[in-house]
Amino acid sequence: MLPIPQRLVEQIERRLRQRRVHGLALLAFDLDGPRFGGGVGFADLGRVELVTTDTVFRVASVSKQLTTSVVLRAVGAGLLDLDQPVNDRLAPAQRLTDAEGSPATVPLRTLLSHSSGLPPSIRGADLGNPVLTRLVNGGAPASLTEAVTGLRVERGPGERIVYANSGLNLAGYLAGLAFDAPFEDAARDEVLGPLGMERSEFSTHREGPGVATPYGSIAPPGVSSRSAAAMQLVATPMGGLTSTAHDLARFGRMVLGGGVLEGERILDADLVAAATTLEMTNHPDLEQGYGLGFKVRRWRGRRLVGHDGNMPGVASMVWLAPDDGVGVVALANGFALGIPHEVALLAIDELLGPDAIERAAPDEPSPAEVRQREAFGRRVEGRFQVDGAAPPGFVGTLARFTTKVQLVHESRGLLRVDGNPGSDGPMWLVPEGGPGRYRVSAPVDHGTNGVFEHGPDGLRLWFSQATLLRPA
């Protein structure tokens, strides 16, 4: 394996210094194996231990791809059916209900595409503080079984993508039932072991030499030099995987190979194709959304599939370009969401090379189009709130009350977005095409598109895979 190209190392080091993140592992690969990779910075400050591609990181929601693979393994074995209502597999006390308390008909596949109707939640997270833990959980689940009991949907399946951790927890729980084993054991026996991911496990706690210490504050999540290791996930399917860049590259190569790694079939080819194909978007003009457990988007004319992850002390990204047969893993031990996003895209560009990258032609609007864009930009200026991103209960109410987003028209239709918590820094909406159509410029989800539409409360903005801003 070649080292990380020096020009990439310099860009990574600059970003780590600017954001006070201590370490990052990067591995770029193709179907045959690693192309280049290495570590930048420190896995642990106290041990003065450097990051390598074999350093174990918490990977947060990158885990969802592996959880999905356990589910698809069960589907391929005929133990689960993607179109079967999940309540058919659950005990009466665990069945999903609607707002009136009646049983809800929710197909398994909608759990994987975040379109089940379940609300946002981090139920199953132990923050290391009993009061905070009870607030964010609406109680204190002690197991995955408790975390998936008593869930209620807020809308019908397939109506909208709402990022719901509880959906992946429930999908992982069902996979464990199908294999007659705890989810963590099923994941080890059915996916991690067959893939040769020897240093990976779904675990509530790992520390010591060879394991990156997560650094940052817990509430509110932030960047610092304090350990965030006190936070643990009782419910591991939503984000409890601990892994290395090397191991995750093996998983990525399997996906690139249509379910096959080094001659061994892990997943059915048709199921891999379905998982990595855009199945659900929140607006017909959005270019990004979900397959089954995988985010799907466009980048420089390419289809990318994968997932990011973040939790206190952690930021991670896996992007695969299936049509080009390449992929990247970027893992960081600090809560700066944009760093692995930016680094992974830089590494994808490095893999593809300058001749293969499709770059958009400069937008040269006519004077009339500029006037239209400016008029629209002035029209949408003002305060917005994020819809469908906060969990029910006290914590969600507090988040909705305190999180306000401001849209400011700068010039020629360019909009600045201040206060969006998911963009991890400055965000702009660059006009593209007619009024109300934009391209995102931000550390997170750079290059995706955004779309305004008329809603009952005025003009709303859809962007990213699941973000909706509506007038405050």
C-alpha cells in the first residue's frame, strides 16, 4: 500500500489543526485491495500513540451499513422478508404503534431507508450521566430489547425520510431474532467474521493501546481535548461498531464486488444492488437520498454510496463509487463532522484522477436570470427552523426552541445559511438553474443539491438526504 499523497497529508493536517481534532485514519482502495492510506495525528494523547490504518475507532453511524448487511444476510437466507410488516416478527409488547396506539403496518425495508415513519431518536445511548441519559432516552433502556420496545410512528411508511436511529436498532434486533442470537453475535458470525474484519466488533466499550480515544464534550457535542469515552451505546445496531480503516475497506470491497470478497460470496448480488440504488428521496428534484441502509448521492457525475457517522468524540465516513470500483474510509477521533466528509471527497478525486472527474461548467446566467435569482433570494431571507430532526419529548422541544437557522441573500442569488447544526461550519446555497434550485457549498454534504417548494407555511427548503427547513 502506498502512503497518503503528500498534498493530501498537508490538507488533512491543516484541517485537524483548525478544528482541534487529534487524529485521522484514511484508506483508499479498489476491488483488488488498498491503493494508499495511513494515519495523521494521534490516537491517544496520554499514550502519545499515533494513528494507523489498524487503529480501532468508534465509527458511529457508519455502523448502519454493517447492520444493514446483517439484515440482508438474513433476507438472503430466507429468514426475513424486506416487504413483510415488522410487527409480524415482534412480540405483542414490542409491536410498533401509531399516534392513537393502534398497530402500525411498517415494512422492514422502510426501517433501512429511514422512511418508516419513526421519529428521530437516540434511544439506547448512555451519556455517562444518569440525568442526561434519562432525558435523551425518555427513560434509561438497559438493553437493545428495551430500546426497541414502545416505539411509535408519526406518519405513514414511505411518506418521508426522517433519520431515525431507532429504525436501524429495530432492524438489527429483528436480524438477531432471525439468527436466534444477540445482534452482536449475529453480526460477528454472519458478516464481520466472513469478511475477515478481525479487529471489528459491535461493542459498548473498547479502550487501551490500539484503540483511538474519542475526544470532545458530550452535551452539547463539541471539539475538545477531553475524553468522550463515557458515552456508550446500549443499543449497538444504530452506531456501536468499533472498527479500523483496514477492516472497513474489506467491507467496502465486498460491496464494490456485488457481495463478493476474495472469491467468497457474503451477500446476494441483487440485494447489494438494491441497497446501493437510490430508493427514497424527500423531493423528486433532489439528487440524494437513501437506498437500503446506504446514503446515495452524486459527486462530479459519479454515483457515491456509503454512510457517515458522528457522536461525541467521533466523525467518520465511508464513500464507495461502485461504477468506478473504488472507495475510501476516513475515521477521526474528534467531533468535527466536516473533516471526514471533506477528506473522503478529496481522496475519491485522487483515486479517479483529473481526467476522469466531471466538473460542472461555470454557471453564466443572463441578466434577466440574475434578477430572478436575486428577487427569489431576497424573498426567502429570514429565520427558519429545522423540521423532523429533533426527538420527541423535552430534549426535542428544547432543540426546536433553541435552534434557529437564518438565510441571508448575499448577491446574485447566493444564499448564506447561518446556524444549521448539520453543516458543521459555513454553508452557502449556490444558485443553479431556475429560482429555488441550488447547489450546497459546505463542509458536510458538499456538492449535493437543495430545492425550495411551496408548503402550507410558506417556502420550505429540502437539502441533504433528510433536512427540511421551514419558516420559523
